[in-house]
Amino acid sequence: MNVQADLRNAVLAGDVAAPYERIGDLLGRAGIDFVHEVTATDDAAVLIFTPESDPAVAAEVDRLVSAAPPLPGWEIFGRRQRKDAADALTIAEDVYDIPLADARFRVVPRADGGVDVEMFTGAAEEVPADVARGMVQFFLEHAIGEAAAMDVVRAVRLRPAAEGGSDTLPPAELAGTIDGFR
């Protein structure tokens, strides 16, 4: 029985939940305690180990990914990969159960070359303060890629839509704007 091929085939067939659980069990048995995600491209299953923007964990994830053997039909990443902005919003909406379709952004340059990112949305007042930062960070990890979020973004804030202005960006322009600081 070829476990990796069976898991890949299930992922490519659209069944992500069972392979995610099985991979989690296998990682746990091996003593590997990183957050992971399973998804697919058109022709490969994808396993992502995410440090969740923690630099100390990122170094450990990098060691693991660099030591991973090649697995036919699989792509393995040590950071969340950039997605289309609309897809990133949908993922954040699904995870946090908060409507974000009206989200706009302001990118504020910092003297150190990094940026602060402010997200403006009508749902901001519904988000508890202790959740707000994590939600914006989670969205950015998907919208601009986790590596860019770790390299360039220094601080994030969630603010009510009414506080935004004409200088705010739609989600589709966010990644290109932040790329200008890399």
C-alpha cells in the first residue's frame, strides 16, 4: 500500500479532510507539531507547513521542509502561498465567520523599509480586539503569501470602514503594493 499516493489521490479527488487528518496523525506520531494545511493544484497535492508568521518556528519549519524527501505528485511548502485576493478573503471569512467583502486596505511605509497594514471593514466592530490582529495577519498570509507577510509587514490593524478614506486600496491591489517594498 502506498500511503502517500493514496493520500494524494484523495486530495486531487477533492477529499481534503481525511488526508489532512491522516497526515496530522502521522506527523504527531513522528513528534512533528507544526500547523499544516492540505490543498491541491490542478496536478499535485500540496502540503503546507506554516509557522503562522513566527520567525522561531519558521526556522524549524525550514529545516523540516529542506530535509523532506521528494514525494511524487506532492508539493511541500514551508509557508502559506499567495492566493488571489478574493480567495484569501473567502478563506478568512470562513475561518473567522466574519463578512469581509467590503474590505479595503491602507499600506503605511515605515522607516525600516517595512510596512504597517490597516484593514477597513464594516465588520470591524464585530471582531473582538484579541481576534482582530490574528484575523488580519491570517488574511495577509494568504493574500500576499506568508513569506512576504513575515518579511515586510511589521504591524496590522483592523479598523471600521468609516475610518478608511480615498487612499485605501481594494484587496486586488494589496499584493502588488506590498511587493513594491520587497
